[in-house]
Amino acid sequence: MKLFRGWNARDVAILTLVGIMSPLLAVLNANAGSQSKFATGSTSAAVTFGRKDAPLRVKSFSATTDKTGGVLKIYAKGGGGGYVPTTAAAISTTNIWITNTGGAVTTGNSVVYQHVNGTVLYATIVGAISTTNVYLSSPLTVAGAAGDKLYEVTEQYRALVGTYGTGSGTNDRLNMAGSDLFVAPGDSPVYMVVDGTSASTISATVGD
């Protein structure tokens, strides 16, 4: 091997290694903090991402449905925003104690309960409500603790997936990728759902 004046084989090896590693490190840095989830279902498929300190950014998604007119919807913090539980909820309960001034969170609202450990649960508000507590459509799978938060979320993005409704096994598909397909407001969780008739899937990646 012919070397530049003053260079030795060790210098060339180091330079070669830098040339190989730099693009790899750039890719790793670009994906740092990213999280991907996948779900399947019949009448719907959904994934939920917990909020972070920086706004969540949807980087890509792929959705399929066998429903004519089936759509992908993205929900993020809206309405009353976030509520801090006033009492730590027991595991398996649906009763969440919050300061619900004026009954702002009401029947039919969509919410995401985020545990301090990062676990998230999407639900809707059902049953009797008051200014001090609300009831979720699904029970908590983790006991409540200090630092938990209940977010009211609203639909903020939608895209048509089911153009033809071609039936299970030959579903319509929508693939999208980009740096910021959707940016959640502030410290918001993100809930993504696609509806179907008998078969639907969704996969998504978010970053901050």
C-alpha cells in the first residue's frame, strides 16, 4: 500500500475506520429516542405512545384496512389537557379521581392515562362523572402512583386508508414517512387508530 508522506499503516487504518463509522453514527443519532409499535385488529387497530418532555413527532406509519372509507386518526392532547390524579388509583380500577372543574371531562371523551413508569392506557369516559372523579372504559393494568397523569385527547389528524374496501387478505394500505408527519402539542401522548370491517393493522414510529 502506498502511503502519504509521514503516514503509516496505523494512520490509514484509523482514517478508514472513521470513514466507515461516521455514516453509521449519523443513522444511530437520527434514530435516537425513536419508538415503534405495531397492532392488529378487526374493526380497529391502535397504538398509544406516552408523552415525553419534548413534543412527540410521528416519523412514519403504515396502516391497512378492509373497510371502504376506513381512515387513520391521530389523537393528541386537547380539550382540558392534562389532569393529575388526586388519589393513587388501585390496579384494575376504572374510577379515577381528578379535579374535574365544571365536569370538563365528560362521557364519550377520549383519554390517555399515563403512568409515571411510562405505561399508557387509552380509554373513553363512561358512566357517571362528577367534579371529583371520572370512569374509564378500560381498567388500569398498573396501580396508580404519584406522577401519573390523565390526558384528554382529541382527533387532530386523519388520512384516508380504505379507498376500495377490497376485503380481508387484500386490504388497502397507506404508507407514509417523513421527518414530521404530525407533531403533538407540548407534553402530549399520541394515540393512533385505523378502523376496519374484519381486518386492520397499524405500525408507527415516533421520535422527539
